[in-house]
Amino acid sequence: MFASKRLGKELQKLHEKLPPGITLIQADDLKEWLMDIQVVDSNPIYQNEVYRLKFMFSPDYPIQAPEVVFVADETHPIPWHPHVYSNGIICLDLLDRQGWSPVHNVESVCVSLQSMLTSNTKKERPPGDENFVKHNKQRPRDINFVFHDNQV
Amino acid sequence: MAPSPDYAAEQLKSQGNTHFKDGDYDAAEALYSQAIQKNSKNPLLFTNRANARLKLEKWEEVIDDCIRSIELMKENMKAFFYLAQAQLSINHPNEALSSALMAYELCTNSAQQTSNAATISALVLKCKKAKWDIRERDRIRRRADLLADLEGKLEHECKRDVDDIEARIESGDVGRSEGQEEKSERKQDFENKRNDLRTAFALSDPQNLERREVPDFLVDGITFEIMHDPVVTKNGRSYERATLIEHLKRSATDPLTREPLTIAELRPNIALKEACTEFMEVNNGWVYDW
């Protein structure tokens, strides 16, 4: 209902100013946006790499969370992280049905993901990654993630 | 034994509802009218017919139905809501606004502050904008009239002077080339004055100078729009009532702290509401499209 107006205003702000390491790549419509993120400090796992995020919004945004996944292409790998599956699906509480709050926005999600990577020390995939990637047909927001740990 | 009139009216009403759902508003209206003939004391029959007539764009009749329904039942959110829409359609934004505000008040006081709040809230905004549009149209017309008047006077004076010079040339008081020079100077003078006048008018128009920005403290953190009925949560943050309710229906938590929060715990933020209202009145117009 208010998604288009709110996204329009977010876009205006994104054009004005963005935190370091976050870039707006594409926002042609109010359904799907692409953002690039980089880890700005010297975490060796993420040196010299740029990751591409795809945001998908429903008409109920921001009451309903956006769907956010990493997408891979020749220049953008999927970052290593114990909460990021190799198909790009992210397990982060604030993107989850329960964890989402309408005061979050595209920028704050990018910042959270950036800091999630920054603080990570394990070059790992989540447990059961191979199996999950092979069999998962669900959309990210319909998956009930079990949060294995909250330290990461 | 013949069925009681109440029962007959109820039957006709539910038939009417079926037609309404199918989009056959003419048939629905006719059935509601028959129901009213059987029982003219039921306010719901009038609001249902008003809704059908709203779809048929029979504005005056919508207004009649709503007024009759309100006479039968004072706390009548639907009647005020339909009334406001009809009044807005026939270009009576003042009446429409007070009806819409009445509907909004009844809605927020009712036990189920359902999604109606958001719809009615949008209608209130529409009425305010319509009201402003009319004021703005008048203002522009008045300004344009004044400017045209003044420009006319300048032009008239210039023409008089030029005629005067012409006469002096004819009578030989001044030489022809000298006179021509004087004439073109006078014309130049007129054009400069007219341009200055136009600039002065443009500068004095507040619409040209305004910085079109709403301060963050008047903006709802969920929709990013200026608030019209802010409510405050336990941690002191304020949000637009209708949108916060949408969130609380899904998840009964404070959007910022995630602590439990229920609709019943919200309190109106009266001072902030007044600040928002004042801001809209002072800056009106562009705020509605912001």
C-alpha cells in the first residue's frame, strides 16, 4: 500500500549519500533493487571482493520484510560465512519474519550484512549447505531457519 | 402468516449484498431500496445503499442516505466515511474534511482499529489537499489579477508618454531623430519596469522560496511520510497510528526495541500532532505530494 512511496523516498536518500563500501547498482522499479557491498576493513576473508545483493519488495514493504539474497556472477562471488549458503540465501535474524521491523530499510540491511561479514573469522558455509542448496525450493522468506548460534 | 417486515428487509438486504459483491450496483441499490420500504429504521440499510450509490456516482443521493443513517445511529463510522467521499466528489472539501475526521475519530475509538484506519487516514489527507487546492487556485488568480492590473497601468502610462512625444515631433517642438530616441528610451524604461515588477512578484511568492523538506521529527519512521495522527510508544518514539497498527497486527513488538507492545498501550502524541498540523498549514500544498 505504501511501499512505492516509501521506496521512492529511500531511493532519494540513497542517491544523496551512502556509507562507505555500499553502492547502489540498480533500482529501475520499485520491486527489485541491486546493491553492492564491500568489507571496508582488512578482514582477510573478504579482501578485494565485491558482493552483489538482490532486494525484492512486496507491496506490503516495509510492514513485510524484503527478500534479500546474494547473487553471483563472474565478478561477484558469494561471500564465505557460516550464515550464508552457497546459493546466496542469507540466514540473518533481521531478514526473518520475526526479526524484521518496519523501521529497517535498504541501507540499514546493507550495513548489517556488511558488519556481519566484517566480524566473521570463519571461512565456512552453514552446516548442511550442500544438501540445502540441492534440495531447497522454498523462497527465502518462507524458510524457517534454525539459528544455530548467535555468536557469529 | 406473512413474514415480519424486519425479516423481509433482512432478506432483501442480503440479496442486495450478493449483487454488490458481484459488482451489479444497480441491482443492489434497487434491493436496498425495497428493504428500506419494509423497514426504514435500520441504519445499515441506508449505509449499504449509500455504498452502492457511491459506486454509481450518485453523489447527492449518497449524501441523503448517509444523513438518514446518521440520524438513526450517531456513532456511524461507515456513514461518515461514505459521506466524506461524496462531499469530496461534489467539490465540498470543507464538509468532506469534517466528515472524514468524524469517521477517523469513530474508527480509532472503536474496539477493532482495523485496517480502516489507514484508508480513512488517506481520505482525510485527500480532503485536506482538496481544500488547499481551492485556496491556492484563488490565490494564484488574485495574484495574476493584480499583476495584470499593474502591468496594464505601466503600459498605459508609457503609451501616453509616447503619444505626447509624437505630438511634440508633429508640432516641431523637438527634432524627428531626437524625438525617436526619446520614444525608444521611454519604451525601454517601460520594459525594464515591467520585468522588475514580474521579478518582484515571483520573489514575493513563498512557493518559489520554500525549501521543500519536512523535518525528521514530523516524519513517520515506517512510511517516511509526515504524520497526521502520531502515537507514542513506551520508549518515547512516535509513529503514524494507522501504520504502526499494521505492524502490531503482524508482530506485537515495538519496532525499535522489539519489546512487547500492544495497540492498547499506544497513546496519542497531541503536541506532535499539533506540530504536524501547523507545519502542514504553513507549508501546505507541496506537503501533500511530498
